[in-house]
Amino acid sequence: MAVMDLNDLLQRTNYIRDLFAKSKVPLKKGEGLERSLAEADALARGDKLPGEPSTQMLAAIAHDAHVIWALAENLNTCVGAGLNVVSHLEQITTGSRDPSAA
């Protein structure tokens, strides 16, 4: 089983942010993807959580990190194959972080 490397997670969040910036697609502040990137960044940097974390909070952080990890890998594959991902980036900037909302 592969282990999530936190330095790699930070590189992946930066890759996604850079791809959005280069594509001139703004991340929507407070929406699902931007919030997931922020959670993954905080985890990768080792930021302290305020107060005592709940099981639900830790599960949400792990979920966000996994989503960002996989998204960066998939976007990198598409970009590497020469696909134009701009329209996809525009579509994924909103939405819920709640996995049960799917």
C-alpha cells in the first residue's frame, strides 16, 4: 500500500493551483475545491487544528487530501497527454465537499 507523502501532497496542491492560474480559471473562494485545497495545504504543512478534533473532522480532512491527491494525478495525466482541460477546470470549481451529497 502506498503512503501519502505530505511534501508530495503540497506539490500536488500547488500544481492544481498553478494549473488554474495558467488556465485563467479562478478558484471560487469558499467553494468545495478551494476549501479542499486549503485543507490539503494545511495538512501538508502540519498546521495545528484549533481545539480537539472530532472523528468527523479528521475523516473530512483525510477525504479532502485524497480528493486533491487523485485530482492532481488525473489532471497531470490529461495535461501530459496534450488534452485541453480548461473547460473541465471551469466545471469543477464549485460543489460540495460532502461525499454523501454526490
